[in-house]
Amino acid sequence: MLLAWEGTIMDEKLVQSMVKRIQEKFNPEKIIVFGSWARGETGPDSDVDILVVMDCAREQKRQMQVAIRKELRDFKVPKDIIVANPADISRHKDSWWTVYHPALKEGVVLYEQ
């Protein structure tokens, strides 16, 4: 699958490389790519939406988002990183107003322990 915006081609290998880096550096339980990339509807304003499910305390989620973003900084594509612990997913999976609902409903699981 090829994704293109603003003259840049992003392919599945690039997304897989980002997922592999997250997996190797942070050892999450699951990585889900969702949004326009998962639906095959990318455009000029698209980013890669990544939900990283990992065992971390609520107060650590923001720190983990920052750490993952820093780890992926050499991937020159727009990206949105969401970190959630399994309890968040379980509690909010059916809550349509949360980011978890579309991620779980339409997302593509690219890594799972």
C-alpha cells in the first residue's frame, strides 16, 4: 500500500519500520495503526495515527508518548502517538467519543505480544 501527500510517498514498509522501532524500544502489548492510513484514505493532510497499548501508570502515559515521539523523530512523516494501558482500553472500548473506539473498530493491529 502506498500513501502519498505533498509529493512524498509513504509506504507500508515505513509504517512497519516505525512499529518495529516502538516494539523493540518500548515492548508494548499491542500496536494499532488507525485513521486514514488504516482506511486507505490518506491525503495531503494525513498523518499516521498509532495507538500503543502498554502497561504503564496513568501519570506515565504522557511521558511515554513523548519518549516514543522522540524515538520516531527521524521518520519524517506526520504522526499522532496515543499511549493507553490495557485498563483504559477495557474501560473505554465501547465509548464512541474516545479515540479508543475508532482505533479498535477500524484499526489495523501491526504488533501484538
